[in-house]
Amino acid sequence: MIHVNGEDDSYLNESVADLLARRGVEPRGIAVALNGDVVRHGEWSTTLVHDDSKVEIVTAVAGG
């Protein structure tokens, strides 16, 4: 079991990029934190999400 934005999700031994694709998240304009550490976009495909990980997916919103 992993936790994505506070919700339980299946643990599938996948990369951050795979998780985003599975959840249908458009990668443009988002940031991802894994267990409190920001994962750089270039590392999404090589960074694995382990069992019991906490993932936060944040969308950038322009405004003022």
C-alpha cells in the first residue's frame, strides 16, 4: 500500500513516471514529492515508489 495525496493506493513496484501514467496525471506543470523529498522531473522514470511510501502530486497554478 502507498499513499498518494493522502489517499491509499495499490503498491505495484513502479516508478514515479509509471504511477503518474497509471493515475492519468498529465506530467506538465506538476511537482512530485516522495516521502517529503521533491523528485526532479528527469528522475521520475528511475525513481521507484516503495511499499508504504507517501507521494504528493502538486499542480502549479498561475495567478496573482
